[in-house]
Amino acid sequence: MTQDQGAETDQKSRPRNGSKRVTDERPWWDTFPWWSAIIAAILLWMAWQIATSEDYELAWDRISPGLRLTVTATLQAFAIALVVGLAAGMGQLSRNVVARNISRTYVEFIRGIPILPLIFTVALIVVPETTEMLNSRLNAWFGWEFKLSFQMRATVTLALIYGAYMAEIFRGGIQSIPPGQSEAGRSLGLTRRQTMNSVILPQAMRAIIPPLGNDFIAILKDTSLLSVLGVLEITQRGRQFSASTFKFREGYFVVSFIYLILTLSLSLLLGLLEKRMTRDRQGER
Amino acid sequence: MITLSGLTKTFDRTIHAVKDVDLHIDEGEVVVIVGPSGSGKSTILRCINLLEIPTAGTVLVDGFELTDTSTDIDHVRAEVGMVFQQFNLFPHLTVMENITLAQRKVRGRSRAEAEEMAMRQLTRVGIPEKADSYPRQLSGGQQQRVAIARSLAMEPRVMLFDEPTSALDPEMVKEVLDVMLELAAEGMTMVVVSHEMGFARAAADRLVFIDEGEIIEAGPPEEIFTNPAHERTRAFFDKILY
Ligand SMILES: Nc1ncnc2c1ncn2[C@@H]1O[C@H](COP(=O)(O)OP(=O)(O)O)[C@@H](O)[C@H]1O
Ligand SMILES: [Mg+2]
């Protein structure tokens, strides 16, 4: 499509001073992805440092055990956020006035507050107070109490925040499907639910999956904020290492290195997935 | 088969799309609706399967009172096929899957039964070889014929067509009209919004002219073409007929 247009304009605009435009191919150095070579070089250099320098190795040994917590928190937060996001996204499109307004309130409220104050608010005020309220009942009825570790509180906060962002992704994806699709489904006698599940959602998924992937990466990075609650994930371990050894450069280099490896490989995967989705789609478009 | 009484539809409290329309359509009758753009043709059609909910009046289809909340509207919709100007095929499904989806989910047919019915309808509209294609691989005329096959596979009692050839390139209009003509000859009850006067002449039992949400006049097509009773009808045909 764009190529066709390019060819057309080329034909129309005549070359001026005899210079001929015989090809629109660009030289290799113009199209080569230098940026990926640069990043690869930086990563290699970092890996080399960690492998050869004692200080870096020490930092690596102290910080990398936090990976497990970072990954667990990411997966948990993403999973909860998916459920919350789908519910709130569909809730906003619901015919039910209560569901619609609760979803909207949640989304607007969360999206209007920066993550850091939200984490403090939820982890230090909302969670303790609601659990306290619940626990007085639970204790009286079952002799059992409900406890959330700081790590879980922070994870739930992250999930609630990203749930609000994902709600918008789901809503947008569903609304991007022309109304004629659901009209066709309904006029064939499919129920609202059947139309949603067999006609709308499968098409909306193509618009939903890439931004959800981006949110996954964003959650991974934002687990670093859990460090403010003392959760021993990568960033917090980096802070502790640097503070106790005064090796700030080594500590934060290693932290950045780990995040970069994770996020870059994830976006690479996501890119491949998107490519496959467009290829699968060529048959039908 | 279809009885509209006092059908009124007002959008946003101010746009009076359909005003107090009475229309009765017998079983096997083919009715063609014409009228200027924005006169309410689509809205009337969409009220017949409750894609629009009437503001006032009643819609009786096959003995079911649609505006009555106790009527199972999904059940009635399965009996009323609808063909849209923009085809509205499901782009993520093959032609075969487009035609079998509702048969299986609504009619509860097995895969084999549904596929057999789909092939029968595809043969009827002349493109059995396209069963495994995706909608985007088909021309507009082929897509519209698949849409017709998809509706027919539900074995509806009534078929509604909303400008089925308006989005087509000229050379594809005939292949769709031919399918519709055949359907009319087989005795299907049809309500067709279309400005294809050749089709109206050949197939319509009645032509209904609508302007500003009201039925201006109705009768046999030839009579209305040659001797319209109202000035508005005459003016309209002067504009669209050569
Ligand atoms: N969903 C809607 N919301 C508001 N106005 C509408 C809607 N659908 C149709 N209308 C208005 O109702 C009138 C009749 O529309 P329509 O039935 O589509 O006309 P036609 O099919 O004859 O061109 C037009 O003025 C149109 O703008
Ligand atoms: Mg219309």
C-alpha cells in the first residue's frame, strides 16, 4: 500500500537537475538497526564486567537472588490485573448502570494518582484497615485471621493500578469492533454473550494483546517500586548492597543490567508474537 | 407475517426517524421500500428484528409481539434473516465458519449438519468453492452472497435486506440481485430497502414510498412508477429514474 503510493509520487515528481531516481532502496547503513548493536554491545560489556571484576561479581551475587521475587510479583500482579481489567473494561460497557459507574469510578480514580503515593496509601492504610475490619469478624466467627505480607500488599496495589490501565485496553479493543459485527451476530439469533465470545472478543484480541504485552513489561519495571516497602526484590537488594559497601556504580549497574535483559527479551518476544499475528491475519485481510 | 402498527421511533428525543407507520406484510410477499436518504427506511427494517427498539407502536412478527418484554427476542431473530449494506461478515472466520456459527449455537445443529446446510446454501448462491476462504479474499458481490447464505442457513421465515447492493461495484450488483430474485420466486417473505427499480419491477408485490418517516404511498410497483398519487413520490422518482 505505502509502497504503491511511493511509486506513484515518484513518477509524478520529475527529477530536477538530471539526477535520476532509479530506485527507492536505501543503502545498508541507513537501514541497519544500529541501536540494537549498541544495546548488545552495552549488555556484553556489562556481562564482561560481572564475569571478570570481583566487585561486580559480588554485586551480582548479592542482587540476583531478588530476581525470583521480581518475577513472582510480576506474574502475580499481571494475573490479578488481567481479571480486574477485564471485569472493569466490560463493566464500563455494561447495560447495568451500577456496574458501569463503579467501573468508571475505579478507573478514573486510579489513573489520576501516581503509583508511588498509591502504593503507600493502599499498603499502609487501605489494606491494614480493611483487613482489621474483616479480621475482627473472621476472628469472632472462625478464630482465624487474614494476613497480607508487605510483598502481597504491594503486589495487589500494582495489580489494582494496572487493572485500571488494562480496563481501558479491553474497553478500547471491544469498542474498536464496528457495531455491524454485533448486529450481524444478534440478527442471526446469537445471544449477547455468544456474540461477545464468538464474534467480538476474538477480533478484539488482536487489538488487545500487544498493549497487554507492553503492560506486562511495565509491571515488571514497576515492581522496582516495591522496594519502598522493603520488599527484597532486585532494586531493594541493589540499594542495600550499595548502601552497605558504598559500591554504588557496581550495585546500580547490575540492577540495570538485569532489568534490561528481562525487558529487552520480553519486547523481542512480543515483537515476534505481533509479527505472527499480522502474518496469520494476512489470509483474511 | 409482519404487522407494524403505529410504529414510531425517535432518537435522542428530537430526531423523529419513523412516525406512526402502519404496514402489513403477508407470508410470501415481497415488499420493496424506497425513499430519500435519512427518510427512516433502515430504522423501520431494524425495528422488525429489534435492532432498534421502537419508541411507540407494536411490531408483530410471525405471531410474536416483539415489543412485549416476555417475547424471547433471540428466538424471533433466528427466524428473521437480515442482510446489511456492509455485508458484516465475521472477518476472523472462514466462509464456512461464518455460516455454521449460528446454526450450531442457536439451532443446536451438529458440525456435520451445519456444514452440509452451509454447502447447500453456498451452492444456491453460486460460490461453493469459497467455503474455506476468508471474507477479505472475496469480492464484494461474493461477500454479500455469503452473507445471504449465512442468513438462509438459519432457515428464516422472513428476510430483511437493507440496501444490499449499495456498497457494491456496479458489475457485481446483478449477481446479488439474481440470488434475491430467485429467493423471491421461491416464495420467501422479503422486505427489501433498495433503489434497484429493475429488481422492484421484477420481484416486488408492493412498493412502499417513505419520506420523513412516513409512508407516503404504497402499491404495485408499475402503478407507482407510472402514476404516482403524490407530488413527493413523483419528485423522488424524477430524481432517481432516467
Ligand atoms: N442511532 C441513531 N442515533 C441518532 N439518529 C439516528 C440513528 N439512526 C438513524 N438516525 C437518524 O434517523 C433518521 C433516519 O435514518 P435511517 O433510518 O438510517 O434512514 P435511511 O435508511 O432511510 O437513510 C436519520 O435522520 C438518521 O440521522
Ligand atoms: Mg439506510
